[in-house]
Amino acid sequence: MTTAHTPLLQTLAANIVASQRTATPVIAVRLIGHTDIRGGESYNVGLGQRRAERVRAMLAAAIDAMQPGLAGRMSWSVRSAGETRPVSPTDHARNRRVEISVDRRAAPPPHPVPGPTPGPRPSTPQPADPRCPRGKFLRSGIWTRDSSVSVSGGQGMRFFLKNRNVLGTTIRITAQTGETHSLVLLPLGSAVMTFTRFGCEPMGWQFEIETSSDVFFVEWTLCSTWVPGDPDNC
């Protein structure tokens, strides 16, 4: 850990704590430790595990400093990828890293209005979910390094991206269909990426997220034309 990591962990901890006051609080954190290619394979597996455990301990401490006991109520997954997933063929420092991702609890369905209905009434449009002005909320989280997302969704998938860093960052998202979008997110800037394919809903989607930025901290929300609970659409 270096001094540059402290504000990143503090910001992530603050976002996790703040999420507890929403309908979709962060309930799980996953950490994957990585190493450079130097050293033996078995040694690097252990080194990546120790690296991830160290970051987990510091993040949990930062969370509990803001809301005592919260870290203990969350689910934590810590594992090592060793030297198997380098992000640079020459920059050993970039390969020595810990990737962090979070899972949120799905928003509860709205409570039904009690009492009988006297008869058919003209339907009124439902207010849009503020997280998904176009589509239905499917999943959200935070990326700090290259990552992947596997979901069941609809024909239209839309990522709403927010750069939580004070520096600009690059991001490229590629679907298993080959469709790719890439851009530079300005400091604290936002962007939208849309992916489409035709077929029966639900359909499986796999997205690969890549960046060439040294400091990457992007909050994301994924919206879809189909979400679990909707009827199949063929």
C-alpha cells in the first residue's frame, strides 16, 4: 500500500457507507490480488492472496471507522489470481494490484395498494427509476481495474458510467457479440454505453471491461429492457 491508495480506499468506504441509506445498499465486496510475473507461480499465488487480504483489512477498517460494525455484517470474498492476469507486459508496478468490486441488494418491489378495484381504470405511466431513465435497473457496482460482468438481460443493455476520480480515465467495454465502445471519462464525468442484439429475452450477456489508466475508479449502473421477474419474451 502507498499513500496514493489511501484516498481511493477512503472514497470507496464512504460510498459503501452512504449506500446503506438507499434501497440498494452494498452487501458484498470481492477482492482479487494480482502480482507481476517475477517469482515462482506458487509464491505469487500466496503473494496475491496476502496483498488482497491487506487491502481487505484496510477497507474494512475504513468502513467501520465511519459506521462501526458495518464491515462485519457484509460478505467478503478474497482470492488471488497470482501472475495469471497481467494488465501490462512491461510495467510490473501496474500488474501488482488488487481489483475490488461490490454487489448491491436489489431494490424491493413496490408494495401493492390494498383494497379491491371497482373496475378497469385507464393505465397511468409509472415514474421512471432514477437510476435508469431509459430501461429497468439490473445491476450496479464499482470498478477499480479490468473486470467482467455476466448477467441475464434483454435485447437492449445500457451502462450508465460515473468517474469518481479527480483524474480522467479511459474505459473500453466489449460484449461477447464483439460490439465494443470506448471513451475517455473526464474527471468526475459521466457517460452512457448502449449494447443491442436481437433474440428471446432473457438472454445471456458477457461484458469485458478494460482500462489503460493507472488510477481507475468508475461507478456503474446497468439497465436493461428485461430484468428478472419479467415474463419471457420470444
